[in-house]
Amino acid sequence: MRLQVSSTTANEELITLVNRGYDQLNSMHKDYTERKGGGQFDDGKANEIYGPNIDRWATEVVTALERIFPTELEAHTFLNPDMPFGAVSGDYHYQSLRRRFTFYIKGLDRIRQDSLPQYTDLPLGPRLFVEDIESFRKVRDVNRATVADILQEGYLDRPEDSVQMALEQILDVPMHKKDWGGEINDLYTANVIVNGRRTETAFLLKGNGLKRRVMEISDCGKNGDQLLRLIESPARLFVVQFVGNISESVRDIDGKVRGLRAHGKEAWYSIVDGQDTARLLRAYGKL
């Protein structure tokens, strides 16, 4: 079975959660020490005082595990840690809570070290969907149904420049690229992350200036020469974006990318239609 995100991204996210857990554990113990030293600690309220923060962390972990792994096995493993029997000394409720929290953190780190290598990494076939691109990972949390209210039969009424500026902000592109007729792409950046690596990416962007709901190959220059120029960009990922529906003729980019791959070049493409454009903009607060 395959991971649902790249192993590099998964490892980084789990390391962050493990470190956050240890930070929370240290903060909890510091607070306990201060309360105890001041004679203000009530062991009977240990769960009430520290439990909510631990629960929030555990909820974040379960959400991450369910997003990373293809089944619920790792989430179940995390929620049922291997805790050997052992006595605790001192304030029973606090020490028991601290001990249990420590085993949750260590259990998560074991999942990171032992479970990740057992799965095949995220596949990188010729086509990447928008949610496969790590730089756009927030889109995974935006269901298609949640953008239905702003679409008209799959069409998002937004100008190209607005979409371009949003992409530049999402990808931390420092300078806005002005549109002109002879360009080989509308946006070019190496800030896109795919499978944990920066990837040179060229975009062909189309907004509501096209004045139609479906983009055809004829809308991509004479005989689709805009697609040809896009493929000539010094990039490995080629993105075709339109605020409406994209016809099958435009998806001929698949054959062009497969041709590059046949010659040994690392290359992918992504089709981002109106629905995925809306999901992406909403995910990053650009609507």
C-alpha cells in the first residue's frame, strides 16, 4: 500500500508532532513544579488542568496519521500505546498522567521510525492532481462540495491576474510576472515542493478573460502553441489552469509529458480546472 503524502513530508510532520509533544510534556512539568512549590497543586484536579492540552495534541496526531497512512492501523496503534505495568511515586494522578503522555509521545516516534518504511512512497506518474503537490497540501482539507456555492457549472468568475497573484503569494514568489503575448509561460517558479523536493514549475493560466466556460485547444494559441511553448520551459512540472472546465483536447499535454519521460526527463503535469482552482484559493484564504 502507498502513503497518501510523500514519505519526506510525512516524516517532517511526525517529527514536528513528536517535538510538540515533548514541549507540552516539559511545559506541563514546569507548571506542576511551580504549583507544587507554591503549595497550590491539587492532585485530584491533574486531569482537569493538563488533560485538555494533551487531548488537543492527540487529536492533531490522529488527524495527521489518518491523512498520511492508507488505513486506520497507525491511528489505532497510537491510541493504544504499549504501556508496561509500573508503580508511580508522588502525586498519583499527575504522575500517572505524565507517564501515560510520555508513552503516547514515544509510541508516535516508533510509528514514525517503524511504519513509514513499510509503505510505498506517493506515486509519481505523469499526472499530479492538485492535492498531490505538497505546496498546495491545504487543498486536501477542502471538499469539492464546499466550493459549489461559488461555482456556476464548474466556472469560477475570476480574472487570470487575480489567480496568478494568489498563486504567487501561496508559493512565496517575490515578484509579480506581467502578462505579455510572447511568453513561454504565465508563471515560473522553483518554489513548488513535490515529494519533498523543490521542483521547477511552469504554469499556463487562463481566467475569465477567455469569455467561455470550457477551454479548448484553440484557446491555447494557434494550434495549441501555448502548450508547446509551456513544455519548452526549463521545468519538470507543467500546470495548466483555467477557471472553468478544461476539454479533453487540452489534456493532450499528457502525451507531451510522456514524450519527455520517454527520453529520460523527469516530468509531470497537472490540470487545475475551475473546481480545483476554487478549492485551492479557498484553502489558502484567497477567495
